[in-house]
Amino acid sequence: GVQLPATHHQRVHANGTLTIAAVTRAGDEGSYSCTALDKQGRSDQQTLHIQVKVPPRLAHIYFVGENSAGLRTQAACLVLGGDTPITLTWFKDGTQLEQTSNVVITHVNEFTSLLAIEKTSGEDSGNYSCTASNSAMSTTVSAQLTVSVPPEWVQEPEDASVALGAALELPCSAKAFPRPSVSWRQQTPSGGWGAISQKYGDQDKQEAPYAVTTGDDSQRPYSGPYQSEGRSVLTIVRATRKHEGRYLCQASNNVGNELAKLVTITVLEPPWFPEGGRVTVEVEAGVAATLECRARGDAPLTVVWSYRGDAIVPSDKYKVQSVREELEEVSLLTVNAASSDDSGSYQCQASNVHGMNTYTVTLSVQDVPSPPTEVSLTEIGSRHVSVNWSTTASIAGTLTNYIVTYASDSNVAGEVRVAMPPARVDGLVPATGYLLRVAAENRVGRSEPSAGVRVVTLEEPPSGPPLNLKVSGRTSTSISLRWDPPQRNLSHGVILGYHLGSKENGFINGADVRPYNFTIVALPGPSQSYQELSIMATPGLSPPPASPEIDPTNLLLSSTMTLAPTVVGSVVEVTLAGLRPYTRYALVLRAFNSKGAGPSSAAVTTRTLED
């Protein structure tokens, strides 16, 4: 009931808005009323009640106890203030914690909650938070728990053997938190243990070309959320007898006991190949191909060739020759008159008392590719088509081109080259049949053409006018006309009929400005509506007065009447009736097909007879 004074804390604005800065329970809670008074003394009042809620306030949480794996740790969540009732909830990494045998949550009272982890592990590391909620809002405090974990093997090294001159990688990795340090040591001739380094290998390089390296893949995280992997790889680039012996891998992070594993490396000389991998021999079809296999290993060393799983027996097709050099057994396989059927992988198998090894030589007989298949048309236009097909495997390597050849019914031919399908063939003639084939080409030559695909290009409106338009007869009310169709190469489709335009001659200021009246002359045969085709194909206005020729796009059909002509051979004759006696008429003609009308002929003029 006390009028509010204007203060910085409580301010009443001209529009009737009340603003309270920094609401407090003692000073601002209560009932407020707003009274409005007009000039006539009439008033109205509105009342509201402000209730101030105090949100929860929490103390910081801390984990008490050791942070090493296997020990107990706990934290307390304490409410320092706030309106009741208050609900306390624990979360880990944003997910609400559930009570388990290892995770114990104890709500001492409405203002205190205890979280205890009976036996910590690396998986318990994370961000823990306590949230207090009342009717006003929620408050959250957080703490990070980091559990130190002693090393545990991820990849434990094992005893290994390596062929003389070959390579060996022996990985050793362990997970822990903090990240463990992993290192290798080698037993010396005196029985001690020496660190392995690149420098150690370089010092012996004059006696035997080898290197021993260690690699620390410390940036590669372990799949666990709060553990990291330390990794070291003992690498023997080229094994010698000096690499035989015992090696020790150690992993430590100063938490708990370190890990150590003793392994033995044995150097053998089973069959091996100094080339070190697959090679490819390329020859053209019809010539002899020679494949070479150089094998090393303890004698006696036996070398056998095989192809597609079958042992090769010397014959007119295959010749096998073996030569013993100082360190190697050299076997030569000659394939006479190689063809594309001889292409593939040939295995050279070397064996001795230590084992067996296989070396692969790939023979590539370069021949023309096979023709493409599944040739199809993806688009058909009046002057172009698009062709697609299945790609072809090339025996001689990368294909250089695909060639699309086409020939019309009138023996007009051409070709298009593309690197990959599809291909677009342009420059075709409308309403014309074509036969298309596709061939593949590589550096050896061109394949046989594919199966042919026939296509007829779409029609276009004629591009030429009817020919030889002449007056063949007259009466006082009719005019007979005859003409020849447009040139065949300008028809661009089947001529369905003609638009016959007529008008009386009349001159205004020396120019004839009257429009033509057009009538459809329908040829017999097609069942489609000539009127519909013609009207759709002839939008626009009548020709301008000064035009010496009539533009077909500027002609309107003024009549829906259809005339039936007489056709003898290629000559069309029709009679236009209903004319006025002794009147001069101008007449024009244009042909149309399913795509529209073409250009008009030159106008002819004549006069009907007297009545």
C-alpha cells in the first residue's frame, strides 16, 4: 500500500513497467499493485505477488585418497545454501552415476552426499560432477579424477627367427597412465645389456650392412579413454649373423612394477629372393618371353616353376634353364610365342632344409583389348545421340581411347574418340537411321567393334520450303495449286501436310499489309491430328509489311478447315474454293512435320475469273 519511490534499485517507467535490479528476498518479496488514472478521474488497478527463490549453492568437491589404481577414493558434495527441498545427483562425463558394488553413493542428508569408489582403475578416470536442484534452478560443481595405472602389455614381444638378409620387425607395446616409456636392450657378448640405437648399427655397417632402429609411436592413443600406449619397434633392416641373440623389452611409468620381456632372435637362411618382390615382364603377342628367378639360401637349393597352380614341365611351349652363380641359384623360364592366354602370375618356388619360399613374376602379353559390351543409347536428339557401354579390360595396360563409329543409311560415316564412356555423337542428320559401334584402343591397337546399335534421330521442323508452287487452274471462286515437297535433306522428318496461306492483294501507301489466311492441307496417312500439330508449331504474328519472304514463325492459322489434296508421285495438288470473283490473290505455302512448320515458299499471285 506504499507508493514506490523512484530509486536506482526499483524504477517505474513511463509506460507502466516496473524494473527491479538485483532482486532480494528481504527488500523485494511481497505484493505490488499498479493503478491507472485517466483525465476523467476513472481508474483501474492490477495486483501481482513476487516470491523470491534462492538457488542452491555448493562447495567445491575434491577427491580424497590415493590416485593409483586399486586404491579407494571418495568425494563429498556439500550444499552451502538455497531453498529446500534440494535434490543431489552425481554424474561422470555427463552421464548420471548408478550405484554398483564398486561405486557407492551415500546421501547423508538433504545437504550432503558422498561418492566413494572402492577400488579404482583406469576406467574410473574422468570428470565427476555433483548437481543440486531446487524449484529455482540447478547448480553444478565438478572435479577431475585421474587414476595412475601401472604398465600392462598390449603387444608382448615373442621369440622370432629371420632369414639371412631379410627384414624383421618386433613390436613391443604397453598401456598405462601416465604413458609408459618402452625401450629395447640387447645382451652383449660379455653378458651385460646394452642400449640399442641407430648409432650402434652404423658402427658395424662396415662389417655387415644392417641397422637396428627403435621407433616410439607415442602419439598413437590407446583405445581406452584414460590410458595411453607406449610402443617401441625393434627393426632389423637386413639381418646378419650378428643379430642373433637375446633382447629385452622394458616398459615403465614409475607406477607399480615395470614390465620386462626377454626374447631370442634366431637368424636362418631359408630360401629368399634378393629382388624382394613381384616383378612384371611385358612382351607383345607372338614373341618369346623370358622370366628370371634369382634365389638365395643354404645349399642344396631347388627351384620349380608353376603357373595357375600347375607345375611347368619343359616342352615346345616352355623351356627351363638353371645356372648356379656364386651366391644365387638363377632359373630362367622361357615362354615361346606368347599370347594373351599366357598372361598372368608365374610362381618360382625355392626350397631347402630350412623351408620354402615363393617369388612371383607377372607376365603381361600386350594385345589389343576385347571389344566393349552392353552398348546402349542414353540420349537421342535430332542431331546427336549419347552412347554408353561397359568398360573393357586392357591386356596391354591402360586404354588410350574408346572409338564410337557411326554410319547412316546413306553411307555417311564418322567416328568420335573419348577416354571413358559415355560419348556424345554430334553432327547427325534429323530423322535419319544410323548404326553405331564401339571399339577400345590401347598402345598395341584397336579391338574388334562391339555389336551394332541402330537408332533413328528425332525429327526437326523442315528447313526448306515447298518447291515449284504454281497455279494449275482457276474459276471465278477457286484457284487450283500444285507443288513439290521440300528437298529431302531439308524435310527433317515425314511431311504430314502443308499450311496454305491466301489473301487478297491490297496496297496502302504502296505496301501490302493484310495478313494471310492459312488453311491446313493434310496429306493422307498418319492418324495424328494435323490441325493440332500445325497449330502447336506455328505461334506468332503475321509477317511485317516490308518482308520480301514470309517468316514461318510469324504466321497464324486463321482457319481450322482442312483440305484434302491429290497426290501423284511427289506432286501435290489442291483447290482453294470460296474465293471472290475477279479478285487478285497472293498465295504462300509451307510444309510441316511432327516437330512443326518450315519456312514459306515465295508468294505467287493470280486472279480469279470473272463471274
